Amino acid sequence: MSPVPRASLRCCSPSSLSVAIALSLLACGANAQTQQSPPAASAQISQLDTVKVTSSYQKSLITAMDNKRDDVRMTDGISAQDIGKFPAENIAEAIQRIPGVQISTINGRGSTISVRGLGPQYSATTINGQVIKSADFTDGFRYDIIQPEVAAGIEVIKSPSADMDAGGLSGTVNINTTKPLDYQQTKLLFSAKTQYAEFAGGSPTPKGVLTYIDQFKFGGGDLGVFLSAGYQKLKDRADYLWIDRWNTQDTDAGTLYIPRRPRYRSIERETTRKMFNGGLQWKPNDQLEMNLTALYSQDKTANDMNQLVYSFERSPLTVLQTNGLTATQVSASDYWLENNRQIEQHDLSTQLLTYDFKWKGDAWTLSGAANYTQGKTDENERAAILGRIPSATLLDTSNPDAISLTTDADATDASAWDKSNLVRSEYPNGSIQSLSNKEWSLQLDAERYLELGALNAVRFGAKYRRETFERDVRRRDFLYLLRTGAVSGFDMFPELSAANSTVSNFLDGQLASQDSWVTPDIAAYARSLAAAGISVPVLFAPQSSYSIENDISSAYAMARIDTDIGSMRLRGNLGLRYENTKRTTDTYLTQAQAASDDANVVIGTARAPYEYSDWLPSLNL
């Protein structure tokens, strides 16, 4: 059974984009009326030598089309105006409009992307061609913490060339930031909106973005400044009902699938996002251009998650009704029903600082870059878990529009969770996790224009990268105190009837039964531990902690092809890239301990050096 989500979002204020479009249409209409006036009889028609486009809107459209037409690689992209046409909470939701790109969500928000059907971990992400590190490196780049205002354009490169970093097996997503000298005047822009999540309740939440663009004369040339800062608060709620595990039973008709672990989950989230993007662009003369780009993005989310978990696997089920080879009505008894409430704090951030230059002479072009980027994640979980053994339960999914799950007591009856009925009562349970990945790099490239028949130019360069990955996991587990004898039970915790809250209107009341239930009061559990003078230790989980360091050296040579074959123009590139990686992995040697299922004992350390190299040919025509 697939999860059944429920989230309702209502926008309360007009978008600044709609106002801008309206003003543009008025201006265009006035201009059209002027153009429809009959020309004077003496007017002379002359031919223009050059047409210069100064409108940033038209220029972005022309640039996007020209880039796709001129790029010999297989690419698709969207411009800043394309991004602004439709509302997007983050970069992932903007990128999904590019052909061949799919997004995955985390709690209903676009988070990671897949290119050409491959998983998120197989695509690379760059800012202006330089690597940017994800806040969470375990499963692809986390686009959900980067707001769409960062991007002046996004391109998805689906076929690599020799001058690109290796690592994007399915493709590379390159986000181009704003170049202030592309504008002809000072701009101070402010956009704001509010939105209201009806299902979550509360007051509307704001979003504001302030952008400043200016140009100056400096050092005999032009200096452009771009500064942008954004702030956003979000509040929403998502409800899910699903079966995350199934039992199987062989029958004459085939394998029968039986629900094993139905789960109710309701999550209320409050998110605060902060973003800063800045850039300096300096052109001291017509040959040299230098850029300094800075980016910082942070996403802090507080989750209040409530769950009812029906652990049917602890006892045999009775199948009462089937639909084909799926059991749609089952009864259960003598299993564990768990009621847990978990408070989570997630702090994710990504930052980047890049310097790059480009010098263009008559026959040579030299370019280079120095880049530093870091992604960080800090997560903290605290859960209260109660467990009891119901005497009877009936699950009926025969009508998907009226799912019913009933037990021996009403879900809102707190007395069913009296301590005398419990087989489990624990607080706090949960992990404390810290992830960090960094990279700094130096790059130098040169290109020589040749015009030797089909050979238009040769390009070559070298790059050095050092990247590090660190993961530190710790556990806070009340069960450790029980197993070590530090406490003898859970009498110090309050009765649920005296310290509780309620989840109500679950799935907007769409279920045939049980759309509300009583949950533990986390704060009351914390106070009871403090009053009893009990401290739950934080245990290091070495089996889940490690660090990796990669030193990556690379060099490439690439030929550009531009010729005519009959009436057909042929363009492309042919190249070869060499990459050498020296990897050092540091881990722990561990041994399980009876007092904790999630935190082993360190008995030693291990270091595993590894070196490998590859020759990577490329051809684009």
C-alpha cells in the first residue's frame, strides 16, 4: 500500500512576478500603439548594422537558446525567467521542469534529483562550473536547502566532455549565478510573499528576498556588484498511512502478501531558511575578466512526529479476506502496538567561495579557478516510545477509500496506556548525527585557436582537488540504563492520562475509523527524568562513524572540431582526461555490547589507503 499524504497549501499574497508581467504588458501595449501609427511620407528606411539587446528578460531567453544551439554536448536548461514563471520552493522544484530530470521528495518537498532514471548519487552538481558540496553526502545533493533566487540559469549536461570533472555518471547539473555586468543600471529588488498551510493551522508564514545590483568604474575598467539575501519561514503538516513491511504465505494460487507493519505517521514541521549570495565581477579591460562568488544557504527544520506502529510480525495473523494475492482483511492479537512521539532538529547548510578569471588574447585563452565549498548536517532526535499488547485488532483495507483499523481500546483513550498495561516505556531514544564534507580545488586551463582545417582549437588543463567526508554518529538510549541496571523500570515517567497531547483530524478525517489518537508529552517525560536525577548517557556509535580523504589530480587535452561536410556543418570535441585518486579511509574496529543494540565498543582503529586512476575518453558531435 502506498503512503497516503495530506498537505494543503494556500498562497495568500500576489506574486511580485505577476505585477512585473502586468506592467510589462502595459508598456508593450503602449509601444505597439505607437508602432501602428502611419509613417511620415518623408521617412527613409535604413538598414541597421547591429541590434543590441539590453532587456534582461529578452537577453536571458536569447542566451538560453544560443547556449543550447552552440553547445556540442547534450544539454537542456532553463533561464531565470523560466524559473520565475512558476512557484518553486527550492532549486529541485525548478530543475524538475528540465526534460529527463525527476525529483524525489523528503516529507513532501523536492529534495534530490535523478537524471535519466539513475539515482541521485549518480549526478554531479556545480556552481558556475565548480563543485558545490551537499549538506548531506549520503544520498545525492540536497537541493531543498537552496532557494531558486540563487540561479540566473540552470543547465543539465547529459554528455560529458574532457574538460569537466568526473563523477556525474548520469549527468551534471550546473547552476549559473548572476553576473552584475550583464545589467546596464543599478537595481534594488525586493520580493515578498506569505503562505498558509490550512492543515497545519497557525498564522501565515513569510518569505522575503532583497537583491542589489550595481556597476562602477574601477581600476580603469568596469566593476559589478551583486548582493542577494533571503529569509523564509514555513509551517506545514503531513499525514501518512502505509504498510512498510509484508509477510508472505505460499498458497495454491501463488504467494499471498499479508500486512506486517501498518503505520500511522503525522509530522508537523517548522522550517527557517536563510540564504546569501554575492558576487563581484571585474573587467579591467576587454581581455581580462575576474569573478568572486560567495554562497551560503541554511535550512533549520524542527519536526514533531507522532506514530502508531502495529508490529504484527510478533504473532500469527488470521487472514479473513483477500483480493487476488493480497490480504485485505486480517485480525491480530498478542502483538506489540507502539505509540511514539519524536522531536527532531535538523540543521543543514551549504557554502561556497569561488575565484575565477579568464584572459582572452588573439590566439590564446587562459582561465583558472580556486574554489572552496562545504556542506554540513547536524541532526538531533529525542523520542518517547510506549508499547502495549492489544487483545484484538482488525485491519480492513478492502475499500481503499474507507480504511479501518480498530483495536481493543479507542485510540484517544489514554487509560489504555496506563503503566500497568505497558511492556515498553522509554525516553529519550534517538540519534545525534553530524555530517561534514569539504573540498578545495585549484584549476588552470588554456585554449589555442588554430583554424587548421576541421581542427578549430585545442584546449588543455589541469586540476587538483582535496575532498573530505566525515560522519559522527551517537545514540541516546534509555534502554542502556535498563540493561546496565542503572534503573529498574519506568516508574519515574508520568502516566499518559496525566501528560499527553492529541493528534486529531488525521488524513483530514478520510479514514473509516481512528482519525485521532493520544500521544506522549515529551516535555513532561524530560521533567520526570530531571526530577529523579537520572541522566541518559550519549553513546558513541563507532560502527556508523568514519572519515574519508580524497586527493584527486587530473589533466586533460581536448580538440574542438568545426568544419563543413557538403552543406552540413559539423561541430564537436574529442578529448581525453586522466584522473588519479588517492583515498584514505579511517574507520573503527568494534565489538557488539549487550547493553546497546546501536552503539558498539571500540576495540581499535583501521586505516585503508587506496589509489586508482582512469583514462576517460570523450566525443561529442
